[in-house]
Amino acid sequence: MKYMLDTNICIYAIKHKPPEVIKNFLKHNPEDICVSSITYGELMHGVEKSQAVERNRAAITLFLSSISILPFDNYAAEEYGKVRAELERKGTPIGPMDMLIAGHARSERLILVTNNTREFFRVEDLDLEVEDWTKE
């Protein structure tokens, strides 16, 4: 695997908007793409609070059918701890779920694909590579 998708990229891909996400997605083998179990949890939260639970659950299931969901393990937890501590030291914290996902991507040495670059670029200094697939 090479890329870990953030929640916003998954939602864009499912909705096929913006089209750049799909173009970038199709440039890569599905085996090179994964999501964190944290991202899966965020997606399922969105499904459960939506007006169309079954339709949205089916869309998530179809989207993830060829993508691995990586479990958040003790190595991810250790990296999360490092990310959170360093961002707190610098006075530049990001959202709690974003810190978990950043730690997970770092623990697996994966490129994090997100449109939330403003938040995640704060972690880039901490040895996390970030790409935005909403751009060409």
C-alpha cells in the first residue's frame, strides 16, 4: 500500500465531485489505496446520521469493496501520541480524529490523501507526506 485516504476524499470519490478526485483515484491500483479504521468509523457516523441510511451504507460498502481498511493498532497509537504531543508543544493542534488518522498514516509510512491540507500540513513537519487529490 502507498496511500491512505482521509474521510473527505472518500466522500468526494463516492459523490464523484470534484472530478479531479476520480481522475487521481484512477491513476492508482486499488491495492495501493487504503483507509484507516478511524476513517471507516467517520464514514459510518455520517451514514447513521443521514436521511438515507441504507442508500449511503450501500454507497460506502461499494466504494470500500476494493480498498483495504487498516486496523488502528498499537503502532498507530504510539504515532498518534507523538503527533499530538508535538502539535501541542508547537501550539498548533488539529482535530482529534485528524490526529488519529495522521498517526495511523505515519505508523504505516503511507501518504495521506486529503483535501484538508491546512490541518495536515501542520503534521508534515512531523514526517507525514500529504497529497491533495482535488487538484490536478
